[in-house]
Amino acid sequence: MPLAMNREVFVTCAVTGSGGTQDKSPHVPRSPEQIAESAIAAAKAGAAVVHCHVRDPETGAPSRDRGLFREVTERIRESETDVVLNLTAGMGGDIVFGGIETPLPPVEGTDMIGATERVAHVADCRPEICTLDCGTMNFAEADYVMTNTPGMLQAMGKMMTDLGVKPEIEAFDTGHLWYAKQLVKDGILEPDALVQLCMGVPWGAPDDLNTFMAMVNNIPEDWTFSAFALGRNQMPYVAASVLAGGNVRVGLEDNLMLDRGVLAENWQLVERAVGIVENLGARVIGPDEVRKKLRLTKQAPQ
């Protein structure tokens, strides 16, 4: 297939995530103040979009506390640095089963809530973008399942669309793209959808280039896509995504290292990604251009 390089690229920084990385690097932000400051620094380094989770300020454990989300978004909005806000809506769909002979009832670590509660912080904060994990999958370890049923996705997707918040489809495998296209066909999502290709997340799509291009080739032409890979392949996927026609995501949610043995800060990962994009001959675009490109609505919190 001919090269279809993207010449105008936006960079997303995934600031902290919900993985157990809080004790692996002192640079993983925990408190709302730290998360906001890290997001602002990433924006100053060239990120047009910041993707934010929240954590318990004391333990660093992942949280879905609405007050923490509100504090993060208020701190970012009140700064003098403009950036597109992208909040996770992936929390609240976790099932941890018991032993293989006694899978029910679910055990400690399970966090399952309804669609309205999963989107409640989005309704409060009104970011321009929020994520929609478009499928159920075995996720990383043990008997933990990330659960997103068709009914749940239909309900959440409609809520997001009705709020004027653009869903960012998180596609961890090819079937997730298949169902995302069905959501567009059913009128749940707008036709000019936004998708994030999540490569190398166990046990979704592996981060080899054949699988990546299979994902890219399944994205409709009028959609916008971005991509990332975990760990040491984060920066190679900056180049791969741009060359395939997409945008890029970096940040401490997906990778803690700047170089071998060197722990990164978010702004450093963004700075390096910007350098790769520009050295490929593309231009890094800012938040206003992203809003225009994606038809985003900048709203006030409720």
C-alpha cells in the first residue's frame, strides 16, 4: 500500500493512568495538583491533548472520585496554558473472578458500576473528549476482565454524545473497531469518530506492525486515529503512527522510561515525540487546531 503519512499531527499525553506504577517512578503524579502540573508541563512541551485519570493522593491507587476529577480539570482550566482535556471513562468495569473452580462470586478488586455512574465525572467536568473502551477483554493479569458489554457501550456512548463530549474510542483489538463502527451505524456515535489504537496491552492486539496495519486498514477514511504502544516501543510507535496517517500518544500511563535506566517525566516524553514528528517532516498542531479538526466543543463544568 502507498505511504499515507500524516503531515499535521497532534500529540496526546497520557499523564498518569490507572496501572500499579505509582511506586515504580517518583515522576508518576498522584495528587490532583501533581496531575494538573504534569499535564500543564506536557502541554507546554507540545501536547495538544492531555488524557487524565486520577489517583488517591495518599496511596497513589487508581480512583474514580468525582471530586478529584473536578479538581484536576479546574486546575488545568485555570492555568494560562491552553490544552484539550480528555478524561478517562474506563473505570468501573472491572471484574476479578475467584478460583478457576469457583469463579463466582467475584473477589477483591472487582469494581463494577452502572453506565450513568461511569460517566458522572464527565457530566460534571465537561471535557472536550472522554474515552470509550469499545470491548471486553482479558486484561494483563490473573482473572481480571475489563468489561464493556454492548448495552453498556450503547448507553455510555449516547450519554457522551448527548453531553457534547467527543468519545475517543479505545480499540485494544480488531473486534473493538468492528463494534465501534456498529455504534456509528446505529447513530450512537457521530460519523467522524475518533479512535485510539492501543497496541501491546496484554491480552489485546500485539504491537507488531502487521497487526497495527490491520487495525489501521479497518479504520474508516473519515475517522481520525491516534496510536500508542507500551514501554520501550512507545517512541517507535510515534513514527509508525505518523507514517501510517495517524496521530500519537505518549506519557507515563504507557511508559516510565526516557532511556535505558533513565526515568522520564511526561514533558520529556512529549518533547521527544515532538522531535520525532518534526524530524519526519510533519508539523505538530496545537489545541485550537485540534478542536477545529475534531469539531470539539469547549464547555464549562456543571
